[in-house]
Amino acid sequence: MKLLTVFHSFASSVSIVTLFFLNGCSGPQSALNPAGPSALAIANLWWGMFGFFALVLVVVVALWLYAMWRKPVSLTETQANRLHQRWIIGGGLILPFMTIIVLLSFSIPMGYSMLPLPLDGQAPLRIDITAHQWKWEVYYPDADVKTKNELHLPAGVPIDIHVRSADVIHSFWVPRLAGKIDVVPGRTNILRLEADAPGRFRGQCAEFCGKWHALMILMVEAHTPEAFETWLEGRKHE
């Protein structure tokens, strides 16, 4: 009974602390507040890992409390050795192996869904982005339109962002739309992202790149497809 009371107190404390920290799961740069398919896959992966390892933590703590409060049992040397072997095999081999299998079973498909793979019957819109110290140069090759520190895109349309660096290593990241990708000098990397609905989002360089790294911000606006075409046409004449 005493063990049960201690366990309930521990579980309640963990729940309160968890809820306290989860207050920060929303906001303009929260990867746990997804607004696109790639970001949703990342958020689901995070929540899945969080739930799984929270369960592991509860089980381990429960076993620890049980070991502390249980009454001693008299064992022969043979029985003690057999018990030790079971814990070593179960806790040292079977548990880690099963943990890896469970994590890979849902993380690999989610990671695969975020790759810039060919789409059936649809060609993603290409946008080229060049990172400089400390700004983003955005180029729409199909329309020959350039912007600075602004990324406009149509909602509901897959976008392939081709990123490269003009100087040092940067990292392109719009947390609510997709994962991050390194921007490396001499190499072009591709990131697939998509916005579910029109809205405003905030991007950020996620790799320290010098004195004004913190100010290397990218404002992202998703339009309806019609509004995006209107915006694009308007920029052609500037």
C-alpha cells in the first residue's frame, strides 16, 4: 500500500511537470504546432517517442520502487545467479532491442514521407534560396522574381526548396512547415515543404553563422493559389 501511494505521488508530479512544459508547445516557431504534412510527421514522431519513453520511465521507476520497498527474499546462490541473468538478458538485451524495433517501425515511414520524392501527376513548385551572412535571398526561377527575407508560397501545393550558401554553413528551418536542412557552401540541398492553409510563419537560420545569426529571420506567407499567382504577377512588374 505504501509503495502504491509513493507511485501515485510520483505519477502525479510527473503529470504536473509535463503539463507545465507543454505550455510552450505552441507559437510561431513551435515544431509541435504543425501547419503542413512534413511538420505533422515530425510532430507525430516526437509525440510517439515522448509517449514511448514516458512509458519506459514509468516502468523503470515502478521497478525501482518495487526493489526498494519489497520484502527481502531468501535465495540460494543458484537462484540468485539465475535471477541476475534474467535481468541482464531482459533489461540489457531484449528491452533495448525491442525499443529500437518499435522506434524504427514508425520513424522510418515518417522520415520517408518527408523526402523530396517524385509525385504522381504533380510537379512541385521550385523555389531557390541562397543564404548570406545574414539574409535570405529567395528566387522564383519560373517567374524570374526575387525577394529578400520573404518567402511567399501557395497553400496546399508541394514546394521544393533548393537551398545553397554564398559564404558559411547555415541551416534553413521553418518549424511549422517542415524540418531543418543544412545550407552548405558548394552544395545544393532540397527540402520539401507544404502549407495546409494560408497563414504567416516564421523561419530562422538554425546554424550559428556569425555575429548577426539571431537576426537571420525569414518571414513566410502562404497564400491561396489564386492570391499567390496575383502576388507573383505583381512582382514581375516591379
